[in-house]
Amino acid sequence: MACRILLTCVSNHIALFSILTSFMPECPCMSLFCVNMTDMDAETTAHTEPMADEEEPLFSNLDLFLFSLIVGLVVYWFMSRKKPEPIPEFKKAPTTRETSFIEKMKKTSKNIIVFYGSQTGTGEEFANRMSKDAQRYGMKGMAADPEEYEMGELSRLSEIKNSLAIFCMATYGEGDPTDNAQDFYDWLQENDDEDLSGLNYTVFALGNKTYEHYNAMGKYVDKRLEELGAKRIFDLGLGDDDGNLEEDFISWREQFWPAVCEHFGVEALGDDSSIRQYELKEHTDINMNKVYTGEIGRLKSFEVQKPPFDSKNPFLATVTVNRRLNKAGDRHLMHLEVDISGSKIRYESGDHIAIFPTNDSALVNKLGQILGVDLDAVISLNNLDEESNKKHPFPCPTSYRTALTHYLDITNSPRTNVLYELAQYASDPKDQENMRKMASSSPEGKALYQSWVLGASRNILAVLEDMPSLKPPVDHLCELLPRLQARYYSIASSSKVHPNSIHICAVVVEYKTGTGRTNKGVATNWLKNKLVTDNSHKSTVPMYIRKSQFRLPFKATNPVIMIGPGTGIAPFMGFIQERAWLKEQGKEVGETVMFFGCRYKNEDYLYQEELEEAEKTQVLTQLNVAFSRDQEQKVYVQHLLKKNKEHIWKLIHSDNAHIYVCGDAKNMAHDVQTALYEIGEELGGMTRTQAIDYVKKTDDKGRYSQDVWS
């Protein structure tokens, strides 16, 4: 009996060890213990016969020893498995970026700082030109992004002798600051007790007269700095991009520097030679994994995508739809859809999608040929000012091909400073003379630049082709050309209906120049060729979202009046989808009135099926379409507004309607406003001045929104 019990015990030990070893294979004690246990089992079995007549207790000392040992091993194993690893303490690494522009100026012996508010790169370009100019007057300047520095230090600028702050401030949208100047704008608004009495300053504003809030940001900065005690040493400059922004800047700059010399008692050095900002380094033996191939920010960011996504870290969105919208005609209007699944990107109806395009490879190859350069050579352009935050003009190291394809603007007409600096490389004295003349502020030079460069729409390639004696080194050209900028498109979808997809509506730009060349819009032609699948690969576009104030009213019961001819219909497709979604949720939705315009009903009636279906289901309570060229007398959206004046006036005056205008700023938006003034005069019994004031008040209350472009 006792033997059977003991044998059963031993068998149970062996089975238990089998189970334990299967669960604890990595336990270092188990293998040794199993060997010993096997020996013990053999020894115990060998001694069972002589003990047959003796009564043994149910559990022997061996059993208790083994059981205790097993329990101890199990407890040890589980405790060692579950013991939490110590969490390392991460100390915040000291920032290498200098946020004090005063300390940086003192360290580098600079006395002029040029801040820029820039959305498309022009403000930054002007700031760089002004900082380089300072050297010609025995001063030292630096361009600075206000987003990178503590602007409260403006009051300390008096600590630096003969110091001056220049502000090149662009206005974005409807009188808004640019993204990088938003914090500076907020600081100016919030600090009424700031004393800037020791600050010398001047402002050059960049804007467009077709917008209602022309140069609002530059005007505000100029006025606000004076209010806080700063001393304006030269008059506010106003640049109009609807006219000739470059000419406005040159004229202002030509008068500005003599005023600076007079104020500080300095003289121009008379050195008009080209001043290089970057030096070339050629890489003959470099790991290609360390070379930029088109990334905007972080190296390899397109291979390993990490949110959040923004202007410095765009998301590669897959193109899922690319179709032509217009049924006929010479133009190509397109509808694209891109997939943002998994990106954590969120958008609202009315926001903009920003897309980074690439230049046409044919243009890049022609530039390489005319300059006689190996486009695949890997280079870096390194800032000669080692203290500068901007180490390179574009991501480096990279190849010339990548720089000219992804980073540099080679399709717009070159500005006068580019012509001026390249003139030294023209072997024909006549070419040199003309290039320098076009860069001057003389009436003759301005006229020549206007006709030969702007009027003929010559880009840098056309300039090089038409001036055979001009052979600049490619690295200097790359230093001078502005950065290729993202393009913004109003989103044509609602995130309520399409949370993982963004829709785009755009017209492909293509036209003949005065020289007989065909110029093509960079982004729209690039997007046109973004097929859903290209050689079995999915097409992608680098993008991010720019938030907008172009929003549906908070109360769905408020009526909305949408006015958007051509591709101006884009945000309203999102609005219509959202109003339909609200109705499906059982919400009460106010009147939704649409005014759309196109050339011909049978050619470019965009989204005709969608609009007519929305009208049929009463999502659109009224659809008004102006076909401008289907009859002898041209009909536009403003004409249909006046035709429906009683209804429009009731919605605006009595029902608290919100008005939205999207499209051309120069003509359409202005004509729509005029039509509303006339309706106010006729049905509201107002004078023109009162009607203008009435419409302005709807704007101030957030009931009149524009998303327009020139």
C-alpha cells in the first residue's frame, strides 16, 4: 500500500516537473533540478522492494522537501518575471536653439534684425535681401522668424548701438497674420503696458489690393509699435501683389537705406559686388541613406511616417480618385480624393489642404543641360554665418536634381535681386547692362523688367535660353532661387461624411507666353498626372491641413447663402454634404441657398448631378446657376443675386443668414459686394454709405465670410 502511494507520489512529481518545465523553460534552476530529480526517482524506485512490509506516512520528508522546493522555485520564477524594470529618468536635453535674438546679435556683432511674417516665402525672401543689404552700409544684419524668438525682448534692442528692427509682414486671407507671425500678433495685442521707447523700427507690408483687408497685418504692426513707444525711422511700405510687388519693394528699399544712413550717421561703402550667403560643399563619398531625396523636414520622413503632420512634416496621402469634372472644352477641371486613413489628421468643412508639388522633370533636365551640370552630384550649401539658425537654403545634403525638382521655384519669373546677382556671369556686356538695369529703380529699368520678364512670363530657364552669354554656377543659382511653396486648395468634402478622405477641386493651369512658350502650373499639372495607380504603384501626395475661419454657422437653423462660381464651389460641396448629414441626424436645418456660375451648361457645370440631387432632396432649398456664355448677354452670379433680391434681403435682414463667397477676389468678390450694397439701398431704404456699413457689420459679426484668391 505504502509502496503504491510512494510510486504514485514519484509519478506525480515527474508529471508536475514536466508541466513546470513547459511553463518555465527559461528558469535557470529547472534543468539542474530536473537532472537531480531524475536521479532521486531512480534511487527511490530501487529501494521500494525492501520496504514493502513497513507502513509509511502519506507524505514522506522527501515529499515535503520536494514540495517546498517546487513552491519556492515557482514563487521565485514568477517574482523574477513580474519584477518591474526601473524606469529610467529622462532629463530634458538642453535646447541648442537660441531663443534670445538680443544675445545672438551681441554674440555676432549684428545691429540690424529683419523679422518676417511669411506664408508663401516672399516675406522671408525680402527679409533675407534686407539683411544682406546691411553689409553695404557697414552694418550687420540677420533675418529672423518671430516664431523662433522671444519677441518680448524688443524692448532690449536699445542695448545694441545703432540698432534697428525691420518687419517684412505679409497679410494672409482676410486680414490675418501668417502662421509664423500669429504669436507675435497675439503678443502685440495683449501687452498694453510694454515700453518700446528704445526701439527703432520700420515696416514693409506685403498684401494684395483686391482683398478687403489690404495689408492689414503690416499696417497693424506699424501702428501698434508706435503706440507702444517705438520710433519709426522710415515710413510704412505697402507692397501690392495685384500690381507689381517687386517694384513696390525696390522703390521703398531705394529710399529706405539713405534714410537709415542719415539717421545713424553712416555712409554706403559703395560695394555693389555680390555677397554670397552659402558656400558649396561637394560630397564624393557619402552614405546615400543620409541624403535628402525630397523630404521637407526630417530625413527619411516619407519612409517612416510619424504624426503629427504639419508644414514641416507632411503626410503622404494616397490618391484614390482622379477624374475630370468638365464634360467638354479646352480646360481641364479635376476632382481628386486622397486617403488620410491612419494619419490622425482631422479637418473641418472650409479648411484648406496644403500640397507640396514637384517641378516638371523636363524643365529640370533642360536646366541641367544649359548649365552643363551633373544633376545627380550630391552637394550641401552651408551658411557662412555659423551662428545662423538657417544652416542651409534647403534640406542638405542632396543632389542638384532633387533641389531643382523638390525644393526650388524654377517656374515663376525671377525677382530683380536674382537678375542683379547673376549679371556678373554674363560674358556679353550688353546682357550685364540690361540685367543690372532691370534690377534698378529707374523708370527705364522698371519698364524693361515689366515687359521682358513679367510681361513675357519668362522663368529662369527662359532667361538663360534667351541670354546665351549668361552661364552662372549652378550652386549660386540654387542659393538665389526661392523655395518651392505648398499650394493651398479649399477642401471639397465634409469630415462628417468623409472622415478618412479629403476631396479637391482644381483647374489645370496652362497658357502660352508672349515668347511662344507654354507655361504650366506646377501643382495642378503635377496633380493631373497623379493617377490612382501608376505602374502598379499607388500615387501619393505630401500634404497637411491649414485651419480656416470659413465655417458653417454654429446653429444649423441659421440660413446660409453660398456664392461660388467655377472652382469656388469647392468648400460648398463640403457644406452641402454636412447640411445633408445634419438632416439625416434629425436636426433642424435652415435654408441652404446656392449661387453657382460657369461658362456653359454642357461644358463646365461642375458637380451637376450632386447639386441637382441635393436640390431634389431639399438639402439645397434653392439652386441658382449662371451660365455666363450660353446666351448673348453674359450672366454672372451677382446678376442672379439681384434677380432674387427680395428673398436674399429677407434671409440676411430678418433670418440672420450667413453669407459665404469663394472664388476670384479681383472681380467676382467685388461685384458680389456691390450687388449686396444695391440690394440694401433698394430694399432697406439705405444710402450707399449705410449699405456698405450694413454689410461690414455682418462681416464683423462673423456672418460674411470670404475664401478668395487673385
